[in-house]
Amino acid sequence: MSAFKSFFLKLVSFLAVILAWEYAGRAGISAALPSFTETMSAMLSLTLDGSLGTAFAKTLYPLSIGLLVSIFIGVSLGMAMGLKDSAEWLFSPIFIVAQAAPLAALIPVLTFAYGIGITAKIFTVCIMAMPVIVLNTLGAVRNTPGSLIEMAKSFQGTRMQVIGKVILPSASPLIFVGLRLGCASGFIGIILAELLITPTGIGDIISYSQSVADYDKMYAAIFAIIVSSVLFIELLEKIEQVMFKPEQRN
Amino acid sequence: MTTSISTPIVQVKNVKKVYPGGIEALNDISLDFPEGKLTTLLGPSGCGKTTLLKIIAGLLDPSSGEVLVDGQHITGPGPERAFVFQDFALMPWATVIRNAAFGLELAGVNRTEREAVAEKYLHTVGLKGFENKYPHELSGGMRQRVGLARALAVNAKVLLMDEPFSAVDEQTRRKFQEDMLSLVKNEQKTFIFVTHSIEEAVYVSDRIVLLHRRPSRVSEIIEPKIARNVDPEMIRRQPEYLDAVENIWQSLKKFLD
């Protein structure tokens, strides 16, 4: 399919949703559902008075720390588990349980343990993001074709060379799938934390606007965080393309 | 030269291999591989021929016994041996030239130097102009040529080939077998070749080692006296070729279930 056609179809997909939203808003289904244009004008005024920017800065601080920690610890732990059976047996039960459990239920426990400050919010991001990153990295490492590892060994590759030149590039597509899923969960995590622990940043705009029935602003804040999450995931994909050139593979 | 021909470059001494669970793959194998010859390990599936090749490569440890290369006891892979894999073992994310130069890359040779060597061997195997393609853009036969160039590029004395042509189509396979003959003639290397195809073994080999099935033992060593200095097309019509194929078939037939 041509690049133009795929771009056109993506545009149609967005437009269809926006039009349906606009129609639903204007039809007056609920007072709590503003139209797309009302939401956008609320976003404009939030941007112009600077409150959206300030809120984003507040939200992005624990989010970026949480994501960085999750990516670094998650990928290294997943690699270690993939390379050593003992590490897998030691850690995988925790992450398998964590992936299956409704982790939002742990937020009150985290608040109890770490207070209402930034630590509990960073932790929330981590527990949401890390399990899928760890488990995908583990699976990715285990999926490295045995003959490629044997090949590198037959040419006297050292352990570090085998890991760096064969296992890591071979595992990178699946690792990046984990990173995209994990970071999307991290965005969910930070909003949950801001709604459930203490209202700050974007979560503050959402909960405050809701309490004073200013639904235009509430939707504007929700829309903004969704867009930033999508853009971040796109950025990860671009990084993968530059670093590992997945389009060259089968 | 006369001394090196008489001293076997690879010696397998009383090698046994028992896999976990008690499956005996090799039972007390002793074999010598003369330098500069192509020796084929031939036998039915499950006879342990790939296991033996991987033990010689140092990729598997024998349960007992030892392998000597150039008179030295081996404990793992070494620079005097290079392996050609049945499934090619090419890195899909790397270009043809990087794959072909990968043995040298691991050895720490700088990029210009290793790519010059790899390029030379890519030409030898007939892949001039494909240096910057990726493996998925190549046919199966061409992929195995990259695997072969990679093994040649490290300039090992012994080339270990594990059913290298079994994953390519019949026409390509025949072309490969012809190319093998000129490679053996021109490269002055020792080849240890694993196959389950009797015709292929007789066509390319100086010596054929027939292996029994589990527990695997050497049942016979055959040296087909085939004239190699003729047109490759004519080899398959020589009575010596046809007799050797027939003899091996009669001998292997006994071990079929």
C-alpha cells in the first residue's frame, strides 16, 4: 500500500471518531459530554493561561522517573532472567503475578507505605509498567535462535559479544513491544495515582473540573494526556527504527 | 607436504556422547581425518553424525574420549575450525557483508580490513553485488553461500559443514555440489561434511564414513575412486560413482527399521 493511501486511511479513522464525538456532544446525550470543539476551546484556554503546561510538568516528573526506572531495571532484569535460569526462577513468579493482578488495588497500600508524596506515584508507575517490560524482555531473550548463538560461539565469540552482538539485536523487536505496552501502562499508572493518592498535575485538572462540573476542561485534560501518551509511544517506535532497523528484517 | 598429508589433522579418540536421560548418541567413535581431504559422515537420521560434528567443532562436550586438532586436545571452538550451519545461521538484521565478516568482527579485526576479506570470499562464492542486501532478500541457496563465505573468511584449516545443502532446492543443491569440488581443489582446506544423501556424499567426498544408528558406531569407511578431473557433469555417469552409491545403499539398508 502506498504511503499516501495509508496516511489517508489513518486520517479517515481519526476524523470518523472526532465527527462522532462532535455529533454526540451536540446531540446533548449528557450534560457531562461536551462536543469536540468545546473540548478543544477549553484546551486552548487551559494552554493560554498556562495551567495545562504547569499541570503537565507536575505529572511528567514522577512519570518520567517511573518510566526510566521501569525501562532500565525492567530490561536488565528481563535480560538477566533470560540468560540465567536461576534469575528466572527467582523473579518470574513476582512479575507473572503482578501482570495478572489488578495492580490499581495496591495503590492504597503504596500510599500507606510511602505517604502521599512523589515516591508513591513513582512506585505506581513502576508497578504498572515493569511487569510487561520484564516478561517481554525475558521472552525475547529466550526466543533468540539457538543456531545464531552456536554460530557466534563457533567463531569464538565471548559471552559479552554473544549477548551484545547476537542476543540483544535479536531480542530488540520483542523488547520494544514490551516497552510500548509498559510505557502505555505507565501513563495509566500516573493518572491513577493522581486521581487516587493526591490530586496533582493533569489528575488535579480532571478531578477538580469534574467536581465543579466544568466538563469541557475535564475532557481537555483527558484528551491532552491521551495525545501525549500516543506521541510518546510513537517516539519509542521511531527510536527502535533508528537503532535496530526492524524494517530490514523478514 | 608429504608429512602433513600422512598426519591426520583431526583425530577423534574413543568419543562417547550420552545425552541427559541416558540416550546414547555416540558409542566409542575413533576416526582420523586426513588433511586436505573432504571426508563425509554419512548415515540415517539419528545416527549421531551432527552430534559428532558439533563435538569436533567444540560446540558440544563429549561424555568421554577426546578430539585432537593438529595434535592439540580441544576444549571448545577454535580459530583452526569454522562451521557451516544447516539453517545458515545468518543474522537477519545484518547485511550480507556484515554477516560474511562476522567471524572476523568477533576476532576484533577492524572494519575496513574484515570487509575487504569478506568481499573477496563473497566473490569466490558468487555473491558479487549482494554485499549490502539483507538475508531475507536472498534465496536459500544464496543465504548458504553467505554462510560459506563467513566460514572461509576466517581462514580456518578445517571446515565443518552440517548438512549445508539440505535446506536448498534440488537444482541449487547440484550447483553447490559442483562448486564444492572446485572449492576443495582450490582452497587447500580439510572439509568434514555431514549429509544423509548417498549421492551427495559420493559426488563430493574423498572419504565416506558410514555411521550406524543408535548407539552410533563407524560401520565402514569407503574411498570412492572417482576421477575428479573430468567435466562435473560426467562424474555421475562414471561406473565408479554408480558402484559406490550402490554399495553404500546395500550397506545402509541393513540398518533401516
